[in-house]
Amino acid sequence: MIHILFALILAEMALIVIFVFKTPLRKFVIMGLDRVKRGQAPIVVKAVGSTIFVVMMSSVYSVMQIHNRRNRDDDGVGELTPTDQILAARHLLEASLMGFSLFLALMIDRLHHYIRELRIRRKNMEAIKKQNRIMENGKTGNQDEVKALEDELSTLKDKITHLKSELDEKTKEASDAEANATAMKKQSEGFLLEYDRLLEENQNFRAQLQSSERRSRAI
């Protein structure tokens, strides 16, 4: 389960990196996501995400249950057994990885949305600029027609200004998303280090558990 979650997180991080850098591969990824978001695919994705969220909450609940059933010594201080410590650490790691994978999936969805919006805005701006050039080159006729064209040109310029401001805003949001993706990459590296540490602690706990069982058998 943990290996599958790590593979999923690495795949999601690879998609985020593809979105951040403008390469020919990004175009194919965007086209693929456009097709995935059509038809019944969004319902399937939401169902899978809901299932992962439920499993994550189950892991968190299991950790709470393990801490609630801790053994108590004569002083009344609770202490977890080595087996419970291993189980709690494993459930906590699984819950963290599932939550992180859901967050990365949300990041991918937002990046895809922002990139599509930027492409649409740029196409609209190019069409308006082309129309402006045609209108400027075709200014003929009487004074009333010229005035009407100037008014329409002024309106189009206002639309261009508005679209430019929206484009700047979307570009800023994309930059913020890129910064978040970089932060997520660093956090993932921390998870990998934490996973190695938990594996080492797991081995130590197992060794302690085996030693305790041998002593109990010897007694």
C-alpha cells in the first residue's frame, strides 16, 4: 500500500513538473486531461478521490484507537507496546501519503484549469487585435462611419486592457501554483526521509519484539 502511494505521488509530481515547464509534452498531457474530463470520467475520479479520503480517515481513526488502548503501568502512565507503535506509525504514514496525494491531485486540476484559461484569453486577445488591425486599415467612408469605427475601436481597446489584466492575474496564479509545486516537491523529499526513518524504527521495534518474546519464552 505504501509503495503504491509513493508511486502515485511521484506520478502526480511528474505531471506538475510537466505543467510548470513549457514543453511539447505539456500539450499532449493537457489534451489527455481534456479528454479525461469529458463524459463519465469526472464521476469516476471523484469516486476514487472519495474512497481515498475515506481510507485516510480510517487510518487516522486506527491511530487514535491504538493510542486509546495503550497499556497503563502502576503509576497510571500509558505506554504503547512495540507492536502498537509499529502499527500506529504505519497507519500515520499511510494517512499522510493519502492526504498528500489528494492535495497534489487538486493542484493538478487547478493547474490544468489555469493553463486552459490562459490559452483561451490569449486566443481572444489575438482575435481582437486582428480585428483592430482590419478596422484601422479599412477606415473609409463618411465621417459618421469613421466615428462609429473609432467608438468601436475604443471599446475593443478597453476589452484588451481588461483581458490583459485578467491574463496578468492568471499568470500570477500560475506562478503561485509553480511555487506551491516546488514546495510540495521539497515536502515529498521530507516524506521519503521520514519513510526511511520509519522503516529503520520498524526494524528496531521488530528486533525488540522478538527479543521480548524470546525472554518471555525463556521465563
